[in-house]
Amino acid sequence: MSGDVPDQSKGEQIQQAEREAARQRILAQAEADRLPAEETTRAVPDRRWRRGQR
């Protein structure tokens, strides 16, 4: 299915374009909010574990 259906109404074409634009905005926002892998794998001290070591 190519998406270029000749009998598609103008309203359906506009809705499809709006959905695609919204999808692009969501993907762009998700990319902007994404944390680099280095930040997610950094070691963070676990206070519960440290409490038991004292």
C-alpha cells in the first residue's frame, strides 16, 4: 500500500498529514528527552547497601 490512493478524500489526506506531523513531533520530543547511555549506566551508590556496611 503506497498511501497515495487517488480516491482518498481531501479531509482524509489532511488527517493523514496531521497524524504524520504529530508523529514527527513526538519522535523529536522523545529524542530530545532521551538520556545518553553513559548517563544511564553510571554507577550510583546504593545507600541501603552502604548502611549495612557500617
